[in-house]
Amino acid sequence: MSEVIVPGNQGARHADLRLITHVLYALHMVSCFSGGVFAVVAVIVNYVKRGDLPDDFYRSHYRWQARSFWFTLLWLALTSPLFLLFWVPGMVAWAVVWLWYLYRFIRGWLAFHENRPMPMPAA
């Protein structure tokens, strides 16, 4: 079934999508206080909404969020064995990973606020 386009409807959808994207960035930013649960919720929404994105601007931000999440998970998994050997190096490694995670989401959120797309790799 196709959607009926009503004048002004596109603007409302754009405003809703903008709000959702801000909320997703916020969820990722505060995920450390939920043990990562908020990040999992946000990445699920990233994938669910992916087909509804109207342009490359939004696609770049949703891709940026999802990739940041998955790379963080990868780095956390790769540095986990440090905890088995030495507790302090493991904590330092995880602190570095979380700082990188925050950097990625602060950078993305600022770019989104300034209406700048995130870099996309050349195909």
C-alpha cells in the first residue's frame, strides 16, 4: 500500500526523523550508564529505520552510529583477554575504547546538529 502524500506531511516526517536521530545519538552517549543496553536499543532502531531514510545525509549518520557501535564491540572483545592477564591494562584498554566511542558520537552528533553528513567510504 502506498503512502498518501499530503502537503506538509513531508516536513513533519523530516522533523520526526530529525528528533529520532537526536534521540539515537543521546542513547549512544549515555549507554555507559546502562551497561550498553541503551546502545543496543539505539543500534536496533538504526537498522529498523534504515529503509525509511530519505537521503544520504541521514544514511551517513545512521551508518556512522551502527559502525561505531560494532567497532566498539569488536575492540571491547579484543581487549577483554587483558583482564585475564592483568587487571590494570584491561581497564586502561577499555577506558581508551570508551573514549574513542564517545569521540565518535560527539563528532557525529555535532555534525548532525550542523547539518553535515558523515564521511562515507567510496564504493
